Amino acid sequence: MREPGNIRAVEALGIDMMGFIFWPPSVRYVASKPAYLPEHARRVGVFVDADIEDVLSRTADFGLDIVQLHGSETPAYVRCLRERLAAQDVSPSAQSPSEGVGSGSKMLRIIKALPVATASDLAAAQAYDTLVDAFLFDTRTPLPGGSGCQFDWDVLADYDLQLPFLLSGGIGPDDADRLRRFSHPRCIGFDINSRFESAPAVKDINALDIFLRHIRQQ
């Protein structure tokens, strides 16, 4: 997200989290703080192999609730980042990530995005099991994210860690029925982006509204 009016309109739909991309090569890169930031949705900063000092600066400047790491960040990097965030007093204790990302807490959490093509890719999650608060499983592509393509969700049946995850990767308006049928005890939500856009970083409010109404049907 980037445009103030679009941010307000999307937040009014009752979404849980809103992402701000801080990776300069992205067409959705947020170069400066928008005039309006969400007041109810949790603010997620998306970083790709960023310098930790940059993550700390953006976290403070944007009042981020969640840091999403979407590059090849190592466990050592994540450990250092968690310690630095804790020292900056914007995140919980580095030793005790006690509440899931889907909780009502406003304290900052760390999500690690992992690329998935086959069930064997899920093994990478093990190295981050005690360091992050949730995973985001995205489609494996040559570059970080933004492909609009999906992976085979059935491979997630092999995910057996206790950490929750978000399902991502090319989810579009026509996937509502599939998502309603998708079931995994650790799945806490769905990440949507490019297939709901009328332009980079601008969401189609009507398409998103219809999709959310369908998803939320009982």
C-alpha cells in the first residue's frame, strides 16, 4: 500500500494487516511515509535482505507492528534483528514470542517469508522455528514475490511445526471458494496483493470487497 485514499478505503473493509514494501526495486516501493497510515489494521513492513539499521529506522518511522522478511535472511540475521528490536523497545522479549501474529496484541512480531514449490521446501522453516513468530509461504520465483503465480497448496499438508503461517502467492478474486475449502491447523490467514490491483500499490476496492464478503460467509 502507498496511496492515502486507497489505504483508508482498504482499511474500511476490515482487513487485519496492511503491507508497506521497503525493497527499492519493487514497483510498490514506499519511498516516503504516506499522509495517512492505518489506525486499526496492523502495519507490516516488507524487507528484502535489508540492513538492520534500515529495518529499525523504518519500524520507528512508520510505527510498524510486524516486520516481514522476504529475502534470504539467515537465522543469525533474524536473531540479531529480534535482539535489536527488543533493545529499541518496539518488540517483545527476544526470548519469548508468546502471542501469534493473529492475536489482538499490537506488539511487533517477525514473519519470515519462505518460497515454496514442493514439500521439500518446507524443511527450510525448521531453522527459523524459535526465531520468528510466523511464516509466510509464497510461490518460489527467481525474484522475491510479486509473480502472481500459485504453488500447489497440497504440499502444506507436510508442514508440521507449531508456528502459524500465512498462505500467499498469486491469490486472486477467483480463489475465494478454494480458500474457503482450504484447511490447515496452523493457517491464520491469506496474503493478497497484485491480483487485486488496478495499478501497482493501488487496490481495486470493489474486487476486494466482493472477495472478502465471499471469504467471510458462514
